[in-house]
Amino acid sequence: MARPVTLISGQWADLPFETLAEKLGQWGFDGIEIACWGDHFDVDQALSDDAYVKNRREILERNGLNVWAIANHLLGQAVSDPIDARHQAIVPPDVWGDGDPTGVQQRAAEKMKDTARAAAKLGVTTVTGFTGSPVWHMLYSFPPNDFAEIERGYERFAEQWSPIIDVFDAEGVKFALEVHPTEIAYDFVTTRKTLDALDNRPGFGINLDPSHFAHQFLDTAEFAIEFADRIYHVHVKDSIKRLNGRRSILGSHINFGELERGWDFVSPGHGDVDFEDLFRALNRIGYQGPLSIEWEDSGMDRDWGAPDALAFVRRTDFSPSTVAFDAAFERK
Amino acid sequence: MARPVTLISGQWADLPFETLAEKLGQWGFDGIEIACWGDHFDVDQALSDDAYVKNRREILERNGLNVWAIANHLLGQAVSDPIDARHQAIVPPDVWGDGDPTGVQQRAAEKMKDTARAAAKLGVTTVTGFTGSPVWHMLYSFPPNDFAEIERGYERFAEQWSPIIDVFDAEGVKFALEVHPTEIAYDFVTTRKTLDALDNRPGFGINLDPSHFAHQFLDTAEFAIEFADRIYHVHVKDSIKRLNGRRSILGSHINFGELERGWDFVSPGHGDVDFEDLFRALNRIGYQGPLSIEWEDSGMDRDWGAPDALAFVRRTDFSPSTVAFDAAFERK
Amino acid sequence: MARPVTLISGQWADLPFETLAEKLGQWGFDGIEIACWGDHFDVDQALSDDAYVKNRREILERNGLNVWAIANHLLGQAVSDPIDARHQAIVPPDVWGDGDPTGVQQRAAEKMKDTARAAAKLGVTTVTGFTGSPVWHMLYSFPPNDFAEIERGYERFAEQWSPIIDVFDAEGVKFALEVHPTEIAYDFVTTRKTLDALDNRPGFGINLDPSHFAHQFLDTAEFAIEFADRIYHVHVKDSIKRLNGRRSILGSHINFGELERGWDFVSPGHGDVDFEDLFRALNRIGYQGPLSIEWEDSGMDRDWGAPDALAFVRRTDFSPSTVAFDAAFERK
Amino acid sequence: MARPVTLISGQWADLPFETLAEKLGQWGFDGIEIACWGDHFDVDQALSDDAYVKNRREILERNGLNVWAIANHLLGQAVSDPIDARHQAIVPPDVWGDGDPTGVQQRAAEKMKDTARAAAKLGVTTVTGFTGSPVWHMLYSFPPNDFAEIERGYERFAEQWSPIIDVFDAEGVKFALEVHPTEIAYDFVTTRKTLDALDNRPGFGINLDPSHFAHQFLDTAEFAIEFADRIYHVHVKDSIKRLNGRRSILGSHINFGELERGWDFVSPGHGDVDFEDLFRALNRIGYQGPLSIEWEDSGMDRDWGAPDALAFVRRTDFSPSTVAFDAAFERK
Amino acid sequence: MARPVTLISGQWADLPFETLAEKLGQWGFDGIEIACWGDHFDVDQALSDDAYVKNRREILERNGLNVWAIANHLLGQAVSDPIDARHQAIVPPDVWGDGDPTGVQQRAAEKMKDTARAAAKLGVTTVTGFTGSPVWHMLYSFPPNDFAEIERGYERFAEQWSPIIDVFDAEGVKFALEVHPTEIAYDFVTTRKTLDALDNRPGFGINLDPSHFAHQFLDTAEFAIEFADRIYHVHVKDSIKRLNGRRSILGSHINFGELERGWDFVSPGHGDVDFEDLFRALNRIGYQGPLSIEWEDSGMDRDWGAPDALAFVRRTDFSPSTVAFDAAFERK
Amino acid sequence: MARPVTLISGQWADLPFETLAEKLGQWGFDGIEIACWGDHFDVDQALSDDAYVKNRREILERNGLNVWAIANHLLGQAVSDPIDARHQAIVPPDVWGDGDPTGVQQRAAEKMKDTARAAAKLGVTTVTGFTGSPVWHMLYSFPPNDFAEIERGYERFAEQWSPIIDVFDAEGVKFALEVHPTEIAYDFVTTRKTLDALDNRPGFGINLDPSHFAHQFLDTAEFAIEFADRIYHVHVKDSIKRLNGRRSILGSHINFGELERGWDFVSPGHGDVDFEDLFRALNRIGYQGPLSIEWEDSGMDRDWGAPDALAFVRRTDFSPSTVAFDAAFERK
């Protein structure tokens, strides 16, 4: 049986939830990974208003859709990041408050706990998201890093997230970090460190998104194998390297979609990610959850692209075999 | 005539200047790019004490060495960087003072002006170094950058460095920024922006170091061609990519020399840099200055490596031709 | 809105125009780039006979087709080429006349002016074609070229084509040279020279065909960006390199389709051209004209191939986006 | 006209022949390459029972299927192999008998003659299969091979197979060896030796299967050209290399489907084989026989994969052209 | 301090030991890895005749040479291999005896014990060699392997070698298996199995030879890291892939040096092995033993090649660093 | 025994012969391939003046040099080329005469006969050179070639060269065509045609120069194997591809040394040619003649480059082996 295909609603937050649900239903998606921003899913309202949650469910059902996860990347980011001006644009006013960094972090942490509670109320067991990172800005060691300070960053992260994950555990919900540059974990090494910092507790796992691996020259399928028991959710998103000796792999401080970038996000199947290899690895580790398309391609019309991506996943994802073939060569 | 070969003394700052000079003289180097840290070259003392400068010159002459440039990367870094704890380790106590960021930046800027004056006094016309960057920490645009803020970063940089370059101009000395991640310029795009921010004034140019380009997948020879009139100094340093699907090109927040890094610095000729291609480009643009070996290889004994690197440069660098060959096919 | 897809009729000149139009209509093409040879479009008749032009239009309309350009490669070739025996096969008898080279060139030039007039009469504003080249035979500099002679070749070309383009300007029609080996322009360097020789006058632009770039190892998408304002028409044609150490990239003086050639033309999507990359570049430069399939594959049945190529273009060409995706991450 | 597409029934021998025929008919296959094991085709019964043969034909017709070849790999293998315990699992009890190697080989040889007779009775002119090899175990020359012994192995092979091919000739049937590691021929060199050993008699040719070439780094299309007149049957099967520096191309003595193998079989179109290049070569040599899918992919559900493979072949195989395209450029 | 460079004498067994020692001394080698065949080192004589051992030592000293290991590949091969005609050429008559396989294996095993005793008497603590393999001939699983039988092969190997290694332990000598196709271990997977079969007892380790890894597409440096504590000896031998689509990676049953082979052995530094990468890995794991050149290149004169190989190793092997370079950037 | 190393004097024709001979003697060359232009070797004078020839020999001997071949590329070129203005610069006035094409070709042909006579008189048995080509200008088939005309070109070539080779045969001298674009043979296909056109007569063979193959993506070593019995002389010259998506492999009608060329000539060992692979092939075919450096690198000082090239050849060329290595594994 093939895996369900969903779409994360975050990049469509300019559309009302109901409008988006209608589109997705017509295109044939199986569900939505609902973002906790725009008007798609309001954590506070969900906790305070039973009718709101019921209404969300009704909209889904009316359009033949299901939900396996909600996404709260923006608030999670504010928990462990050093707060700067950019965070004001991504957190709601009551979390930003006076903008004092410690306060912002704490209020964001509380809201992440509420997100677990809201997820439980909606009836989903996975929250995808970001964590931010106390050490991301020390990526390139110059001025030379005191590497003990990096280790302390992982400890601080663990102190910030352990109480959050306690609530997740209590609610029977799991947090799935999207491993991603700018986050506490963005590759094999840092993912190991992150899981270790939390004593590998099961409440904290991974939202695996290959688009953040391809431009780092990482093999997502091998990652899936190595961290098999922590793959809680999977994004289908693609990226492409456009290196020509004049474009840096580091991105040149210019926006996605700019001609001179060394890599960019593209619609699934249009980039460097080897999705068949990834899906085979997911079969091998027994992942049965949704394949959630995160659609982002600054050079393509999204109404052309989203159904194209859905068709791509439908024809690329297949069920594993249970037959050993050479066995058939043997005489009965 | 081949170009002179020097060594930048920064990574040998644990050795007294005289000891290092003796080594280099015996190995056959043509000169030293003297770092303004360790005991190698003290800017304050040079300005206040004529004998000090004379003594430096004598040590060089005694060992058959010359000097074409001095290096002050560490102080330059503090001019435009947002100051954090790491800077305390790289600036002298009188620059650090109480550690208030604005004060540190201003005192570092003053010391850079003094560096130009000291260079003039020593009789060299080039200071190599870093600038720091107000925007480096916004490398990956998440939380999403306000790209206007990036532009304002280049303006701030120009405000900070214009008065410094005024002094360089007055002293007849040029500043050569080592284009490098963590600096205001690290690739083609950002170098263009940097030079533009300073109205392409001739006092500010480039110290071209290919080791910072190779892991970005940039072509150093094309860079030399494009910025031909701003190549004021050249480093010979190498780096190697060790990508295997499990190591990130971003460096994994681990130190140079660690097995799991996706790239590392290595002794010249042992890595990915195509030095012949670079030297041909330098011939093409008419660069006649020193080739200054920056020796850094965490897996090799430096006393084995530095003479190996010198021999590598001697056999790889050659003079250009003035003969058009097919012309010789013509009958006289 | 996707771009219209047409087919250049030149390689189907063995079929009567009406037969071809029926085929294309049934296959679902949007139009025809009508070749001025075979019986497809007769320039003389068009100029002398209004009913002829009307009839051409009727045939198109009857089959649901449109026309955005006519093609006159064969006559254009004779304008600037040194005339030899091969030209007799590609120009009509009245242009060949007695075969005296200068006369052939002049008569071909007059007919190109007529082509502009006929295009205007048919109601199209683009004529695609070739120019020939006074210097192509000096491709490999042995016996050593006098390179001043190459420059004189570009001047001669400009003298021959300026009066032709005057007529194009007068008629409100543009000439689009198919950049191609054997022509005055076949790569980046020679295209720059060609446009410069004509003072970059707008009446003379480019018919961009990637199949002539791939075997030269040229990047068609970068070409589209560099010459953005001169891309007047686009061919969809593919080529493939079949190098194995025994086959020369130069073609071995054997015909297309021979096993031992180092490269060959193939049906679009079956070769080396990265069409998605090209179409993204066309989106970036705002090209809205036709994508005209030039179908040529010596190893494939053309009635299988042409609809296969049409389907390929339909699924590969897409509209650009107007949404900035990370913007959606921001809170409202 | 496109080539018929069949499926070799060997890997589906767990299904009754009729069940398989129904599946294939519904999926749209043109025929079956019937394996002489499982209950699919019993050589003894075919020779002794006319109704059996008629029944097989009826099952095919009922499902809109045809048959161009039968396969007897398992018995052929026992003719020239040194017999060991593994052969007991692949030959029927009456061939195994007491397991004495010479006896097993002789009985297998007799049964191969019967296979030719049964093929004739069924009305097919091709038997595909294996031969085994007296020298395969000497693949890596350590302890150092006496290479004269290799030559003697080819002579022994010829002695064993000549009488078999005599029967094939008499019956008007051809034997098509699947060139494959473990067989007397597995690459260019050994295929030449094999055909030479049999004096290139026409009764013995090749069943060309590209999946056995890709992991050897062999070019199947070039093989088809070189051995054009001996390509009697073609398999469509794919394989993929998964080399990462830790997986050996030699297979590590672990089963297909294991994660640590350096290569594996995969469903057609999902691996390294360039089928278009192969089909173009088949067009070039005039091969008009079936393309027989041998479906084997330990990571894919076979009921998903077989129709996927059929669709792949249908869209990839095309008829050759008879038009010379540049000819159309000439004036009529 | 650089590692000593030796030469394994096996491929020079046509020369008397003394002649070879003189050559090596003159060329500047540090020692010999003495083969137990030809007249180089006779195990029986060494055990029975003290003067013989003393004489060997004198010859070495006279030529300025040392010995760190003796090699007994040929006898080791006969311990676990299924014995066939090829073994008669590589074992002495008293081991071959009547050629009964079990007897040959047992006598070879006894002689391997004696080899440990002779090594101890000579004063060396390492014996390099082969083991043979009960399962090598099952490399390609057709007829399909019973993989339980592979496991039993590793058990049989352990039963055969445990008593041998008991003697090695008693003598304070270690056995270093040259991981190599045809042996019980030839890649990562089979090396893990082999060491596990012997419960990872320290008496049994690895003679690491990269030439056997390169044609398998294995990364020798990663192998050295993974099996760091079992790398007891290192060969410097090179191999090259010559794949062109017509040559199989499997070797085509033709001898080394034949034009049509897909890979071949070549003099160190002339092939695919990345020796610098390997030597860096050896530095990382702290290997301080000899680098023993195994010289074999069927296309090169060995008297030209051996000193060329020595020079190659001398200029490629270097000592590791103990300095952390960025530390030098810090102010004192 | 290694092969002698010579230098072709053509690109040094601006220097008097004696000056060049002194240089080469001091650098350690074994000989000169003397060009028949500049003052190096005058065919007419050699035939008319015995003292001239004796003097040439004396100059060689005085500088420890030998001569194995003379080169007459420029006159050979005029034999089969369509004559144009460029030929006037490469032939002497008495050959050019009134410039009438047929006359120039005939006079050049006569002079080539004289070259054979002069070679014999000098005591050398090889003349290297060019032939020109009647069909080179038809390289790219547009306007479409009449391929029968290509065939006629080969016939014309044979008619022109047969009488010349008759004289070579009579004099006991062989002509060695440098296979090269612009010549009658420039790759595998055209070399076969060329040799066939002359009925493979032994008087006409090949001067093998890999620099003309590398940019065509041809494998020179395979060429040496295929045409083994016609390899009469070998040039050591290198070329490099500098493709970056903007530079054409066809050369852009710009001179060697220009930045925008897609490929260029470089000093041996600095480009794409795999000389070790070539020298191994020469060993395999038993070529014992000179390796003649043709030095041409527009970016390198030739007095630095020529000795660098000589050292490169000396360390890269080696003698073949006569030992079969695995044989040494066998017991005596």
C-alpha cells in the first residue's frame, strides 16, 4: 500500500484554509500538513474553542482530506535562536512582546507546549517544526570557535526543549525537527549530537526533508537508514545545484530565485534529489507515514507545480516486495 | 622572471620572529608576509620606536629575506563584525577594553589606520587582512532576511572602512582584503558589492586566496580575471573536499582536521586548487607580486610541509611567453 | 500562460503543405514555422498573388493552427557564404543563374528582402534563417589565419546584410539568425562579434536552437540570459554526444545517423539538452514567443517522434511564479 | 512497427501458468517467454502429450498472448558446470539422480535436446537459457591460473554443446545463451571465445540481457552491434550500481536486496541501463524479435512493477526512420 | 618520523635472496618483507638450523636492511581453499603429498604454525599471508546460493585457523591476512564476518593492500579507519581501471597485462589508488609499521619501477602534525 | 632501453639552427626533428650541396645530437589543399609562383619528392609532415554535403600522393602524416579512409601527435593500438580543454592563447593527454623510435618549458617488462 501524500500549507498561508483545502481536494491530495500560521491553524483558538477544531476537521472531510501532522516551524525557531530583528516577523505579537530575547524564547517555548496540546485535541500525533540554534552563527570557525562553547550550545538547547518534550510526551504527541541549516541539527554529525543531547528520548525525532541535504552533498537515503527509528515525518521537497565556477554553494547573501545563487529550491522531481533512492530507503526502514510535499519553486507557477509534484510522487512511490526472486528459480 | 615566494607568518606566531626568519632563510624563501600578532610585528612599537623597525629589517636581511606585505587579519576582523566573545581572543587587551561592541570596533578601526602608518614606515605598500562583516550571520536566509538589511550592511561596512582607507591612501599603502567566508566579501557576488560600496576606490583591493574558493566550488582563475585590477596580493593555500554523502560541505560545527568534516585545509598541491590554472591567470593579468604561502594542514608536520610547499610553487610557477607559436610556421 | 508550440516545416518539405497542416492539427500543435522551400511557402508567389497568401492562412485556420514566423535558411545561407557546388542544391534556379558567386550572393540577398516583404504580407513579424559566413572555412587556424582577415569577414558580412535589414526594418519584420556552425555566429564569441558588426541594430536578432550548442559544450541557458534582448525565436531541437574515445566531436566527414559520429541530432528530450534549464531562462528573460520544434532524428520514425516531442514540450514548459515563497513564512 | 513485449515467466513460477497468463493479458503484454520450470512448461509432458501443448496454446490465445521463445536456464546450467550441491535445487529429481557430476551433466544435456524438440512442437524457434561453465570458478587468477586450462574449458564446453545444437539444428530451433556471469560467456572477450569454440555455427546465439552488463561497466549497445548476427532474443532487465566506497562491485557474498551490496537488480527504467541507446542499436541491426521483460526487483512489489515496466518499454521503444533529414533541405 | 619502506620479495623469487638484498640496499630500501618461497626464507630450515636464520640476518645487515614481517601467502591459501590442480603449483611437494584435499589443507595448516615459530626465531612479530576461502567460488549467487552455507563457510574457516592462531599467540607473532579477492575477506562486509568468526581475537589481523580495493570501488582509507585496531601491516601496491565499455571489471578470464582486461596492477603511483589519502588515514590511526611495496606491473621493467616506487613513497608519506593551526591566530 | 627524445625545430625557426642545436645539447636532448623551413634545413641546398648536409651533421654531432626525422609540414599542406591566400605565407616564393592553385599544388608535390631525396642524403628514413585535404572545408555538412564528393576527395588525395610516395619508396624513406584537423586524416574514421585510399602501402604512415586527439575526445592509446603497424613517428605535445559552458570546443575563430578559446595547446604534462597510457601503448606495439617534443604553449616561456618537457618525458617513459609476475608466485 502506497503512502498518503499531503501538502504542507505554510507556503500557501496567503490563501484561506478553506480555499486551499478545496484546491488540494480537487487535485487529489490525501491530506494537509497544516501550518500554525496564516489562518490555517490557530493554536490558541484550538485550545479555547472546541468548535474551531471541529470546523477544521469538517473542512478537511468535506474535501476528502486527512491530517497526520501540524507544523509550527516559526515558533519553534524562536525557542533556541539568539533573537534578532528577523524574529519579529515570524512570531505573533504576544510572543514578541517587548522583544527582550529571553522573554521571547520563553514565550515561544510555552506556545510550543500549547502546540502539542492543540495537536492532541485535533487528533494528530506529530508536530513538525524547527528548533532554532544557539550556535548556528558559529558555523564557520572564524574568529576561531572555542569548541567547548559549541558543546555548551547543545546543552542549552536540551535545557530549553526538555520541558517542551515533557508536554509532548504527556499528550502522546511527537515532535519532528526538520533537519535544516539554521537549526540545531542540519547534517549527520549535528543530528547525532542533537539526539544525544536529549538522551535519545523518543518524543523528539526528525522531519526528514531531502532538499536541505542535496546542496550540502549529503545522502538522504543513508540518513534515513542511520536514523531509522527517529524518522517521524517526511517532506518531499527538492533543490538543485547551479554551480558554474562563479556561483557559491553558500548562497551569496541573495534571495532564492536569484540567477547568481549556487543552489535553489525547485519543485519535486526537478532537482538533484534522488527520490526513488529515498523512497526505497523509507521502504527498508518501514516508514508508513505521509509524504508531505513542501512546494517551493521561485521559477514556477504554483498551481502548475503542486499537481505536477503530486503526480510525480504517485508515480515514484511504490510498495516493497516480499518475494525473494532467485527463490523462484528453484524447482518446486 | 618568476614571482617571489613568501610565507605568511601568522600560523607560526608561536615561534619568535627571528627563529622563523632563520628557518625560512634556510629553506630558501624569498621573504615573509609578516603578521601583526605574536611577536612578529607590533604596530604600536613600530610607530613609536624607529629601532624596532630597523631591527625587523635587519633580521630579514641577515636571512636573505624581503617583505612585500604585512598582515593584520585579526584587528580588521573586529572593525565590521558584530562583536562577541570570540573576538576577545583575537584582539589585544587595549582594543578589547571593556568589550563594549561599538568601542571595540572603533578602537580596532584606529589600529588599522596605525597599521597603514606602520607599513609605510617599514617600507611596504600592502597590508593584507580581514574586514569582518555586519551581515555574515545572515548567510542562510532563515528566519527570512529582509534583503534591504543586507544592503544596509554594505553601507555600514563602507562607513566603517572609508576613513581607514583615507589613511591608507595618505600613506601610499593599499589594503588587500582576503576574500573569505565570514568577511564582507567571500565570492564573486559579494566582492562586486564590496568594491561598489567603496566606489571602487583603488586603496581597497583583494588578497586572493584560492583555498577559500575551492570548497565554495568557485573558480579562482576566473575570479582573478574578473577582478584583475584589484588583485594586490596572492596567497598560496589549498583546501580539499572530502565529501562522501555523510559529510556536509558546511563543516558540521567541528574543527579543522576532524575526520567528519566535508572539506579541510591542506598543504599547497595536496588539495583541489588548480594552481597552474591560477598562475596562468596571474600571468594573463600581469600580477608580479609575491606568492605568499599560507601553510595550514592539520594532518602534516609543518616542518615537512613548508619546504614541500615552496618546492611545489617553484616548479609550478613559470613566466609567460611573448612568442606566438604559429607565427614560427611562416616562411621568413 | 504557456508558450505556443509550433513545428518548423523544413524537414517535412517532401509533404504538401496541406497534408502537413492536417497532421499537425491532429497532433495538437499550435502552429507552423513555415519554411520557404518545398511547396510550403513561395515568396515570389506570395508577393505577386494575394489569393496565395489568403489560401495559406485558410489552410492554417482550417487545422486550428497559427503562424508566428517563416523560415528562409537556404537563401540566407547563400548571401555571405563563399559559393560552391553545394549551394546549387539549396537555392532555386533563378537565384543560382550562371552560378557566378557574386551574382548568386546578390540574387540571394534580394530574395531575402522579398522574404521580409512576404512575411509582412502574411502578417508575421519574424523571419528565421541562416546568413552563411565568409570565414567559416577558416575555423581551424591552419594554414595560420591572418586574424585581421577574420575581422574583415565580419565587415563583409555587415555590408551584405545591412541593406537587407533595412528592408526588414521598413516592413516591421525582424530577422532571427539561427546561431549554428557554418554561420557567421555559432557561439558566444562570434555572436557578440556579429551583433557588434551590425551595431546591435534591433532588426537583426537570434533564433536560439540548443541542439547546435550542446555538442560545442555551450550552455544555452546562459546564452539566453546574455543575449536576452535579441532572442526573437526559439527552436526545440536536441543533440547527443556519443563519444567513446573512438568517435570525434568534429563529425568525421560522415553523415548524420552514421554509427561512428561523435554526436548526432535526436528527437527533443532524447539528448543532452537541458530543456528545463533553458525554459527557466526563457521565463527569466520574459520570452513569450513560440517554442518551435525542429524535428530531426535519423534513428526514429518521424510520425512517432513529432507527437512525442510535442508531449515532451507540453510537460516541460511551465509558467513562472510571481510569489516569493519565504514571504509566506511571515506572520500576517 | 514496434517490437512485441513479453515477460519471462521464470520469476513468477510460484503462480500457476494460467493465473500468470490472465495477469499478463490484463496488463496488456503481447506474450510470454515461458519458463520450463514450475508448472509453466513441462518438456517431458509436451513431448508425450499433444493435448498439453494444445492447452498451453489455448491459455495463451484466451488471454490475447503469443509465445516467441521458451526458457530453460536451469537445465542448461547443469550441462557445463562443475556440479555441486546448489544444482540439486535447480534440476528435477530425474536429472539429479544420484548426483554423480558426470551423470547429472549428461542427463541435463539430453533434456536440453528434448527442450529443442518440445519448442518445435509448441511452434517456437528460440530456446533461451544458460550453459554453465567449466571455468567460471577460475575467474580471479589466484592461485595463478594455467591459462591453457581456460582454453581447454572452452573446448570441453564445445564438446558438450555441439551434440545439443545438432538437435536444435535438426528441429529448426535456435539456442540463445543469456550472456551472464557464471556462464561460459559473460562479456565481449568470452562471447567471442564461446562463438569461436562452436565455429560460429548459427544454431547457437545470444539472449542479450543488459542487466548483466551494466555492473560490469560494459556497453550493451556496442555489444549488440558487434554480435549483431547472433542476437536471437533480448531481455529487458535493469541493474543499478550503489557504490559508495564501502560496497564492493563484487557483491560481498550477500543476497540481492541486501543494503550493503555494491549493485542490484531493479525494475526496468529504474537502474543504470540506457535502454534507448540499446533499442537504437537493435533498430540499427534490424532486430525484430520480442523485448522480453525479466522482472526482478527485491525492493518493489511485482504487481506494481510489471505493468510499470511494460509502460516503460512501450514509451521507450520506437521504430527507426527511413528519411534522411537533410535531404529535405534540398530544393525539389 | 616517516615509516620504513620495505619490499615484499615474492615477485622477485627468481632472484637469489642475497642478490635481491644487494639491489634493495643499493636502491635505499629500509628492509625486506621476506617471502617464504623461492630461496628467500625456508621455514623448515629456519626451524632446524640456527645458522640459516643467522645468515639471513647477516645478509640483511650487510645491505643495511631490516625485516619487520615475513610472508607466507602460498601455504596459507591452501588451508581453507577447496584444493584443485592449481594448488599443486604453489605448495611444496611435501605439503601436496598425494593431493588429497583434506590432507593438503591439514599439512598446509601445520606449516603455517611452523611459520609463526620461524618468524619468532627470526625475531619478527608479523606474518603476512592468505587464508584461502571455502566460499569464494560462490561469489555470484547462481545457481542460487543457500546463504546459510556461506555462514557455514565462515565457521569452517574459523575451525581451520583457530588452532593456527593459537600457535601464533604462543609465539608472540600476529597473522596479517591480505584482504584480497579469493580470500575469506576481500571487502568491508567479509572482513567484518571474518574477524567476527574468530571472535576478534588479536592474533589475527589485516595486511592492508589498496590495490585489491581500487578495482572493487572500495575506499581504502575508510577501511583503515574502520578496522584501525587490526591493521598490522600495509602493502603499497597500485591498480588501475581501464574500462571503456568493452572491458569487464571482472577480468574476462585473461591474464594480467592483457590489453582487454578491465583493470590491472601497476607500479605504485601509476594507478587509481589515492595513497596520500591512505597515508593520512594511517597517520590518523597511528600506524607506525612498514610500508611494504609489492611491485607488480606487467608493462614496466621492474628495475626501473622498484626505485621509482620507493621514491614515490618517500615523497608521499609524511608525518602528522601536532599543532592546531587556528590556535596560532589567537593572541598570546 | 628508453626511447630517444628529440625536439621538432619548427616552432623555433626564428633561431638559427646552430643556436638551437646548442640549446638542445645543453638541455640534454638526444636529437632534433629538423624542420625544412627557417634556416634549419633547406631541401634544395641539401640536394645541390654536399657540404651543406655534412655541415648539418657536424652541428648535430658537436652538440651531442642525432636526427631520426625531418619535417616538411608546410609544403605537404599545399599538395592537397584548395589553395588560398593563407598558403602564400607558408610556401617559398618559387613554389607559390603566380599563385595559380593547380600550379602551386604541383610544385609543392615536386618539392615533397625532393624532401625524400634530401632525407636520404642526410641519412634519415622518416619525413614527417602534412598533406592538406581536398575536403576539410566540408567538415560540417551544411549546405548538405554530397557524400560521394567526400569519397572523390580521398581519391584525388591518392592521385596526388601516390607519385610522391613512389619516390619515397625509391629512396627508402617513409612519409609520416601528422594526423591533425585540416588534414586528410584527423581521427579514426578518416585515418582508415586515408590508408585505404593508398591501398595501405607501407611508404605512407603516421606521425602520432596526441595533442590533436585530446580536444576531439579521442583516445590516442587506442589509436596507437589500432594503427600499430603505421606508427612511424611520435610527437609529444599536449592540449587542454577549458570548457565552462561559454567557450566552444570549436575554437571561436580566435587565436591560440586567447582566454575565450575552448581548448588550447600547452606544454607536455600540463594538459589533458594521458602520456603514460600512450607510452604503455607504444611499448605494447613495439615502437622504438623517437619521442619528439613539439613545444607550443602560448602562456609559458619556451626556455622554461622545453627543459621542463624533456624532464617530463624522461620520468614518464619507461621500458616494458618481460617478467610475468604471478609466475613468481609459483614454487620452483
